[in-house]
Amino acid sequence: MGSAPFLEGEEGESLLTPDNGDRTEIGLPANQVEYIKELASTGAKIVLVLTGGSPIALGEVADMVQAIVFVWYPGQEGGRGVADVLFGDVAPSGKLPLTFPKSLADVPPFEDYSMTGRTYRYSEKEPLFPFGFGLSYTTFTYNDLKLSRKAIAAGDS
């Protein structure tokens, strides 16, 4: 599921639209949402593999699936790479390099050049997935940790 360069205005006739190829929505296309709802209604366990080049607001879909793998635009060998992750041949890992808002209403107007409400640093709304969100099946163990002192004052390193 997800988006494609044509839907995101990155190529083709979308550049000739009244919005000059800009997206006016950031949700999944309605037919994709309906298909996921249909699958979920059967009790199917769903791993949602999303393609796209920018954040996608998932709305209620996020609660209907057991896992989400965002693969961006994976290229020629993308299918093989996704299969390696889904079948357990490679441990998935990764962190989002941007914030996924819950909806377009959570993003300031394009014409507003202030930083208020933009990026993870200035957002005032709870995101769908924050900057740096991601998982891995790797485990980390820390041993013999020692602190140089018990308290650190503001401004100290």
C-alpha cells in the first residue's frame, strides 16, 4: 500500500494539475483504506508494507494492522529486500528521519513560513510517529555502568 511518485506529484501528468503536483492530502487513497478494512474485518493479521516518499497519515488504519514497514521507494531490488525482512532472513531496523503527523490538519499551511508546528522540534500536536521512531529485533545489554558523580547541574556536561 502507500503512495507512488505519480501520486506524490514527482513525475508525469501530476505536474500539470492545478496544484502543480503538490499533494492536497497525506492519507492513503480511499480504495486502499477500504481494502485494509475488508481484510481486518476477516480477522486477518496484517503487516502493512507502505511505499512513499513522504509522511502518510494512516488514521484508523494504524490500529487495524499488527505491524507497519515503511520502505520508501525501494527500487529494483526492493521486493527482495522486503521479502528478506518479512520472512525473517534479515532483522528489520531503522528510525524515521522525519515526523509523520496524524493528519494534514496537524501541519501548518504551506504559506506560513514560521517554524511553529513544523518538524519534531516545534510541533505542538502529538504525531502519528515521531522523528526517530522505529524498531529492531536486536537486543542491547549494558554492563558495569558507572557514573562520575551522582548529580549534574544544568549546563554541565
